[in-house]
Amino acid sequence: MKKMMLFLGGMCFFILLITGSCTGTKQAVDVSDKEQMAFDQKVGDTVEISSDSTEYEIIIIEPGFNFWLQSIARPEGYYSQSFLENRNQIYVINYNQRVLQPMRYSPSLYEWQIDYNPNIDYGYEVNYKLYNYFIYFQRKYNQRLGPFVPRI
């Protein structure tokens, strides 16, 4: 009897473990007409991300990103620098892992690794624009670089 109860208890735990690890469907991202306009742009524009107080610079050549950043993204100052740094760290890790897996993830989306060191203070502007590029990238290409739904 004791073995039977132990077996049934183990089976219940196993069933709960399996059903608990299943995920539901991914939440769809709603894209407005204005945002879709940014995604549909074909002419490349360049956004330089740099800070006067640091020597770091990122150059993003992505059609529509500058328009999206100016018209759709939350304004500078909306997020704290620590929030941006925490999210960027997660996004960079996941992005770089995908760069290293070209058979699994499209090498046309994940071309180069991003050198982002969480121990360096890149400043607010660099973190703000990098974060918004990750949001733009995830929304435009229907990617998920972390556990968060890429919202605006």
C-alpha cells in the first residue's frame, strides 16, 4: 500500500511538472499603421549611438529605425538608466547566442555579435537607443530576445 501511494504521488508530481512546463501561445504584438510604415521603409537610415562622456559608439543601419525612434518609441527620460541597462544585458546575451547559431537562427538577422559589458557605464543615450533598437528589432522581425513581450 505504501509503495502504491508513493508511486501515485510520484506520478501526480510528474504530471504536474509536465503540464506546468508547457507554455501557452505567444502573445501577439499589436502593430499600429504608423509603426508598420516604419517597418515597411526600404531606404536605409543611419543612427549613431554615442555619448559625449564616453568613447563608445554604436552605428545602426536599419531602414525605418530612425523614423520609429522619433515617432513611436517612448521619449528619452521615460525609462531609468538601470532599467535600460538590465534589459540591454538580457537582450545582448540572447542576441549574441543567436549569432553563434546560424543553422538555427537567420544569419541575415543575426550578423554580428554586440560587445556590451555590463560593468561599463555607457551612459543614458547609448542604453536608451540600444534598448529601443532591440524593441524595434523584435517587433519588426517577430523575434523574442527575452521573457518580456516587446511593448512600446
